[in-house]
Amino acid sequence: MSNTNSFNDPYTLNDAALAAARKFLNDGHLEDLNRALEYCQQALRLVPSSDSNYPVLLNNWGYFMYLRYHHIGDVSNLKAAIDATQQALNATSPTTPERPARLRNLSLALFDLYQCMGEMSDLITAINTIQQALSATSPSSPEHLEYLSILGSEHLRFYEHTGRQGDLESGLAALQQSVDATPLTSSNRPVYLNSLAGGLRLRYHHTNALVDLQKGINAIQQALKRHSFYFL
């Protein structure tokens, strides 16, 4: 890892961490992500936990660990990301504008942990967490639509575990809302359509109603008008 001695304040270190993380996202080189983690860790050592910037740094470190988990697949990185994000949330005021995004990050990480470990408690907490994010955002905001899509997908996975049609319908309702409220020109729309198509396929297998299969195919066809890599 690179030497951080040239940086002597947490703000410079945080900027360097963000720059290294962006480089990782662009190039995919793990050493850049490791450098971002190192810079962020050193910044955390320089800032007291009572400082208003501490949860910002902690959230960043958790996000970098989440990226590292997705890059190398080490579940210990995912658990560290969850711990850091939860600590950041514990130190975040309910009125802080960044709180919904941190709730989103925690929900996604918990969902991934459920995927790895199969613990229903993680999935339930993930659903409850994204519902909190939804409650804290304006229904007209792009973030609200993203959170709806996440909630819908998590409900679908819950249905796959329980087999209860009510869980399936909750997931489909959230996914349909996210699609209906997303502009046709939005780059997120194909993603939401793909998720909706997956839910409609599940309902088709549950009810054998051909109308759901056709709606799912239509959703995929709409997604394919903008992107080529979404499949039912």
C-alpha cells in the first residue's frame, strides 16, 4: 500500500480516499481500493468520534469494504462493511440528508449477507432498513424510486423463502411503482423493468396465469430498447 505520510489532515485524506476509490471503479485495480481504505482508516484515527465528520468517514470506509467484498468475495469484508455502516447510522441524526443513502447501503449489504449465509433475520432487517430509507425520502425523488425497486426485489426474495403470495404481491407492487414513476428516458428504467419482469415470472410460476408471463416479456422488451443485457 502507498505511504500516507504526505497527508496530515483528515480532509485531505478523505479526498485522497475518494479519488482512489473512483480510480478503482474506473480501472478495477484492487491496489487503488486498498489505498482508499488505508487513507480512510488514517482519517478516522485523526477525527474524534464526536466530530460530525466521523460518521461520514465511517460510512465511506464501510462502502469501500463493500466494494472490496464484491471484488474478492471475502465475507469478512462484507461483515466489516455492515458493522461500519451501522455505526455510521448510529451516529447520524434522523434529519441528516445523507441518512437515507446510508440506510440504502446497509440494506444492500444485509441482503448480500443473506444471500451468502441464508439467515432470514438478515433479509428481514434489510427489508426494514430500506423501508426506513423510503419513509425518509420524497416520493418524487429519483432516490425514492431506487429504494422502491430495492424493496421490491428484497420482497421477492422473501417470497422465495416463504412461498406466501402476499410477499410476492408486495414485491410486485413496489417494483411496478418504481417503473411507473420513472421517466422513459431514465437510465434506471431498464433495471427496474428487468426486476419487474423477474417478479412477474415468479407470479406466473405461482399462478400459471399466462398474462403475467406476457407482461414479463413485454417488460423485458421495453428494457431491451435501451440495453442489450437484460434477460427474463
